[in-house]
Amino acid sequence: MSDSITQAVGNVAGIFTAASMLPQVFKIIKEKEAEQVSLIMIFVLIVGICLRMAYGWLKKDIPIIATNTFSFLTNVVLIVLRIRYRK
């Protein structure tokens, strides 16, 4: 497979992965309820995301760094909402 196709597939996968938590964030904002969101799951996910960002830095791969930075920020927002809307 050519490098451009490989890069495109990786970029699209990164975008979808990075955006995967957005529906959850929007649902929490709409309903103002986040009790069912697992903080442990989010923290484990953030550790994985940070390791992927480090991998991107080591490879000097901007798409990996960018998509995982977006994922990191989305999950930080999710933690803030989880704490804000706890009962």
C-alpha cells in the first residue's frame, strides 16, 4: 500500500478515535448528569492517550500528536463534567 494511503487511513482513524468521546460529552452537557461515567475508565484511557502522544513525539508524527492531544483534552473535559455533575 502506498505511503499516502497508509497516512490517510491513519489520519482518518485518528480523527474518529479522537472524536469518539464527543457524543458522551454532549450528552452530559445536555442532561447535566454524569454519575454513570467511570472515572477509572477515563484515567486509564488518558494514560494510554499520553503514551500515544509520547509515541507521536518520538516518531515526530504530527497527526498522532494532534489527534491524541484532542483526545486528551476531550477526556479532561469529560472528567471536569463528571466531577461538576456528580450527585
